[in-house]
Amino acid sequence: MSSVHAHEFINLIGQQTEPKAIAQLSQLATEAFGADARFHTCHSEDQTADQILAFLQKMDKIVVDGEGFVLNRGNVCNH
């Protein structure tokens, strides 16, 4: 099983035109990367979609906007 860098998921979230609930973002990851996909960052590896979403929230990469979450474009690294 290959690992997807979180930046790929972040880019996908950034393409969304409306805020999404966490469950919707998790489903988006499943549709794009597969149900068994694992994610990694510079600091972690072997994360599920739900785990990487929790990490993105903690790091303020995704933030609440109304009823859902959106990408915090000002807090996305470009490495």
C-alpha cells in the first residue's frame, strides 16, 4: 500500500467550492485515494484519513467556516 502525502489531500480540500463537514472530507479522501489509503507528513506516517484530518485541524490547515471546514490558505506550507 502506498502512502499519500498530506499536501495532495490539502490540495484536494482547497479545490472544494463550499465548506465540508469532517465526514464529507473523509469521504472525499476515500473517493480520491481509496478506502485503505494512508497519509504521511514531514512529522508523521501511516495515518488514516480521519487521523490526518485531525492533524490538519490541530495545525490550523483546515478551519471552521459556517457549517463545515475549509482550507486555511494562509497556513499552508509550500515545501
